Amino acid sequence: MKKVMISQPMRGKSEQEIRDEREALVNNLKNSDYDVIDTVFPDFKNIEVQNANKPLLYLAKSIEYLATVDCVYFMDGWENARGCRIEHQCAVDYGVSILYDLA
């Protein structure tokens, strides 16, 4: 089974909205050869670094997961989201297979 992570635009969305958007995709992939890893991270409320840039912390964690998967699935609108574009460039530069949403 191949491990896949989902890259999706998240700015301005609640954690529940993000999870709801992913649910349909995860259900579609259930009968495939892909195991979707959860990359919706809990808030960094207990972070000890003062003035931490939370979006950058989330991106760093996401790239850490990107290093462990076989492929990454880019949801519709990824090209307009800063973090998704960075994840995409990392996938391209480091040879991680890419799947695109055909919405």
C-alpha cells in the first residue's frame, strides 16, 4: 500500500471545514492502493517559541510528512495557496510522485 498525503488550501477555513473537504477524497481512495495519512495537525497552542510564525510551523510539519510518503495529492486550488505551492516544489525537486485533483 502506498502512503499519500493531501495538500489543500487551508487559509480561512476551520479545522472541521478542512476535514470535511478531505473526507470525500479519502472515501474515494479507500478502495485504491493508497493509505491517506492525516496531515491536519492540532493547533500549536503549547508552542514554547515566542512570536512563532504558526503558518510556517504547520508548513514545516507538512514537509516533514512529505518526506515519508510515496505521493502527494494536490486538491483543487493548490496553485493559489502559498503552502501548497511550496509542498509542490518540494515534491518536484525531491522526486515525490504527484497526483492532481481533476475538479
